[in-house]
Amino acid sequence: MLGKKQIKKSTKQESDSVKLKTKAVIKKNNTVKGDKTDIKTIKSIKNNKKQFNFFISLWIFLKKVARGFKSLAKIIKKFTIEVVAELKRVVYPTKAELVENSIVVLVFVTIMMVFITVIDFGIGQGVMAIFTK
């Protein structure tokens, strides 16, 4: 993300270069080489410096955001390629392994459920015995 100081610094540099160019063009006997649009552009730059600086800073900001999106796109593309490559290496279990592992999980969960129920019941009875006397 760009900081305000970076945007201001780059904007100032570009606006300074535009000022130098306009001064150089105008200093030559108060004539401007080129077509009439150049004269209008120079006059509008002189009259609307704040607006011009805003548009320069906006342009610089948008260019840097676009660069960020390009690098983000590269990162997403690389990630997707790596995920696809990893999924190609996956080994799926056979039906027998799947059934065996499912039974093991169900037995373990049942044992833990019974264990926690017994512990909870014991603690509950102990607390009731302490506070009912």
C-alpha cells in the first residue's frame, strides 16, 4: 500500500517537471511551438494547478494499484498451479481401508464419549454432595 508521503513526493516531482517544461516553452519570446492544443494545455495547467496535481497523483496511484493487481494475479496463478500439482500426488484409499479407518474412528469416538460422560457424572455427583450438606 502506498503511503501519503510517497504519493506526495512522486506527485511533487512530476508537477515540478511539468512546471519546468511549461516555463521553458513560454520563455522563448512568449511563443509556444506546436499546435493550439499545447497552448491551451499550458494555460489550463497554470490556471488549475491544484486540479492538475490531483489528477497526477490519482494517475500515479492507479498505476501502482494496477501493478499490485498484476503481482496478485501472479501469486494466485502460482498458488493454483501448486494446488493442482499437489492434488495429482494424492493417493485415495481403497474401499477396505476406508471401512477399516471409519470403524476405528467410530470406536475411538464412542470410547471418548463414555469416558467424558463418566467424568462429568462423577464431578456432578461430587459437587452435589459438597453443596447439599
